[in-house]
Amino acid sequence: MTLLLSNEDVLRVLDPRACIDALEVAFGDLASGEAVNRPRSHTYTPLGDGHWYLFKSMDGAVPRLGVQAIRLSSDHTHEFTRGGKRRREKLPLAPGGRYVGLVLLFDIRTLEPLAIIQDGELQRMRVGCTSALAAKHLSRADARIVGLIGSGWQAETQLVALAEVRPIEEVRAYSTNAERVAAFAARVSGRIGRPIRAVASAREAIDGADIVVCATNAHDPVFDGAWLAAGQHVNSVQSHELDTRTLERSAVIVVRSHDPATFHHPPGNAPVEAAEVKHLPESLRAKTVELGDVVRGRRGRRSPEDVTLFTGGGLGASSGLGIQFAAVAHAVFQAAKAARLGRELPTEWLTETAKP
């Protein structure tokens, strides 16, 4: 039988520690040539006035886990300016005010689809746990204070996962929306069991922090790299949040993969995400490394004084990897089976006798 798992099913079994462990396997195996990954592909159809239909897909296999996964999404995005800052939002325009995103998990030996999983909760835990994995290997072992910029969809799991790898004592959180960050601090502090204090500026969040976390949808830098102090580690979910000074200050710049995402759109009509992908100057490329090499111990922090950076994408590197979805979906699938969650679909509905 093939399991159909909703976001509610995923939330019931989603274990940050299990996801971090699975991702550590996947990135280590990618670095050693055992895992296989296809970079993310974006196909944009313009709808006018900054609106786009976007179809995304990526896939990857982790043979040690015996699985291959493809993640796909059918999105509507809107690019606009608010308060002089460029923003990008994903709109829930599917019937009922919903989004469309799925992960399909396959057995690489029997070929069968093991699970079809709604990707919302899995996706944001995948991002948070990958950042935590980077912090585990790049931040100082005594890191205890976190400065957070952002209070939206991705920010919560950044902290939930980070608390699994470092003995966090305090979080200082800033957002351009003061009411939202106050509510975020009250809600998430209970979830992670650590105090979260809303602060009035990005500078106040960063000063004195051991780990700086950026989790925004901003298209412009959210802090000045000159504010960074020796020994800090920075996690960023997308590189538009970062200025050039942050890149220059970093002793090592870690990305998920050097393989670039691909962008497809009509000639001369590109969204900001595709048109403004950053490419590192030659002077910075030598210190840009893949997370798998850090996991394997080949590269990383060289001294307690180093400023280290993990950025999700936009520097010529893929923003997401299929192996991440294979690893996290496998962990979710195993836990859901053990908990007898999800709806069972006859696998023969999804297989065929005709040769494809």
C-alpha cells in the first residue's frame, strides 16, 4: 500500500532530531558520491503586475536509505515593494484558499511509490533542520545566544531545530512587524522551552549573539555585515537577506550545493528571483564550500574567531536539494508507518502493466 500523508499527519510524527540525523546522512553521502541529486528547476509563466505562476521540482536519491524523492509545487507568487523594500509572497489561490505542494517517495529497489506527502510542514522542517545541521558543524560549541531576524513561516522551525544542536539560553528576535514578532516570541518560547525577547532593531538582535539567524522573504539585505563580531555564525534561508560585507567577513561560505538551480521564463520577462541571482566574485569563490564537505570534516570553521556563514541559495547554488526531501520524507514515512497514520492507497492504482 502507498501512504497518503497530510500535513496534520506529518506534524504528529515530525521529529527534528530524526530529520537532522537523516539530513546528515544525505549530505555526507552526497559529498562522498553515494547520493544523487537533481538541482531545483523553476518554470515561470507571467500573469502580469508582478504575479507569476511557478512550477518547481527537484529530486534526489539516498541509496543508504533505499529511497528516491521528488518534490513539486504549483505556486502563484507576487513580487512587490513595501516600505521601500522588495518583497516576494506566495499566494494561496488553490480552491479553498490553499497551496499545492507534494513530495513523492519511491523505493529504489521495488520501484513502488511508498508515500505521497503534503509538503508544507515537511518543507519548513527540512529548511530548519538543514540550518541546524550547518550550525552543528560551523558554530562554536559553546554558542548559547541567538539573534533572529524574521518572524514568519520559516522562523519557528529554525529555532526548534537549532535547539536540538546547541544549548540555547536566549533568543533575541526582530521583525519589521512589531506586533507579529511579539506574538511569535510568546508562542515559540513555549515550544522550544527557551526565552525569546522581541527587540526593536536588527542591530539589537545581532549584538552579542553567538548565532545569527535570518529567516525572511526580503529581497534586500536585512542587516549590515559590519555589525558582525568575531566568532559569530550566520544562518540565512535565502541570500537576498545578505549584503556583500557579510560575504566578505565570512571565513567560510557554506551552500547546499554548487550545482545551480535552473530558471525558465519567457525571454526578456524574468521575475526578480531569476533576474537577480547573485554570483560570487572570484575573490570569494575559493571560500565557498558545500555542506556535505563540512559534514565530512573536510572544510569548516578553522578558529573560534572565524565568522562562518550558511546560506540557503541564490549564490549560484541550488536553493533546495532533492536529497533533503528524500531524507526527511523517509524519516516521516517510517514514523507514520509505525504510528499507523495516513490513508492507504492500493499501490496498483499508481503502477501499471503498460511499459511507460
